[in-house]
Amino acid sequence: MANSETLRVFVALPLSALAHRRLEGVERKLQRACPAGVIKWVAPSKIHLTLFFLGDVMPARLIPIREALAVVARNIPPFIVTVGGLGVFPNPRSPSVLWVGMRDSAGQLTLLHQVVNEALAHVGFEPERRPFTPHLTLGRVRRNTASQTKSQIGEVLRGLNIGQLTTEELTELVLFRSELRRSGAVYTRLATFELTGESTFS
């Protein structure tokens, strides 16, 4: 549990205003089609691609974290991704998370995720072991939702084809602070690292 001395932080790729508008349109479609009151929707302006959740850390640890991410950014150039396609975790029969996918043809997203994991492991963080599925979370199904209602949500998603929403050029890696408030999570940039690809990994 967090205390007053720690910061809850994560590493993510931010999106453009256009992507946020397109995602807002998808959320509106889903809100009209899904059962009311059972999904906690993410504000479109707060949607991002999480690469690594570090949890609650002491402020002193931010220095090596920043140094590690700076090295990553110098070794990864900007790249293009496609945003589109609906998905759920863990499965359509009993969805708990609704999301829009993100992909790229060259595998740069997967590479970046791997490199960030390795860099943060070197400064004391446990690497993420789960398979990486690049996604943008739209909403979370409330825990007490009936199985039949969850199944209905899955049917809605299966019947809704949103296609490709947009393409994005990802140019920066961001270390965010997350503060949990009654009104929802508030995200604050602690550090921004431009992807330059000016160096090569040794």
C-alpha cells in the first residue's frame, strides 16, 4: 500500500489528440450498446499504452529509473503504429477489461516493451512475465457484475467492428505518476524521453 513518502509510477506511451478523439467515439458506441452501469469507463484523455507499471516507489529511486529510460530512448527511434480493433481480457465469455488494440508491422512495440523491461530490471524491478499484448484500456467491468451480463458485453464486442481508427507516430516515452482520487486517477508527467535512436545497443 502507498504511503505519503512513495510515488505510484508507470512507464507509458502517450497518444495524440486525434487518437483520443477517435477512442472517445468508440467509447460512446460501446456505452450505447453495453448494459448500463456495469462498466467503469476510462476518460478518453487519460488513455495511454502502458509499458511497465512500477508500483509505489521511493522518490530516491526515480534517479536510476530516469537514467535507465533515457538510455532506452536513445536506442529506439520513433515509429508508426496502427490503432484499431476491439478486444477483451481475459475472454469474451467473461470480459473484465475492454480495449482497443495497437500494432506495428516491424515489431517495434514488442522490442520497446522488452528493452524497457530489461532496463528496469537492471535497476531492481521485477520484469513483466506475462505475454505483451499492446492495448489501450477503454473500460473495466465491475467485479460484482453477473455472468450473464458479462456474456452480453462480450456479444456486443463481437458484433461491433470499429476497423482501423488511426495511425500514430510514437515519439516519446513518459514516466508518469498516478494519484488515485475519488474523482478518478490523475496522471502527472515526471519525465519525458524523446525517442531518437541516436545510439545502438552494445
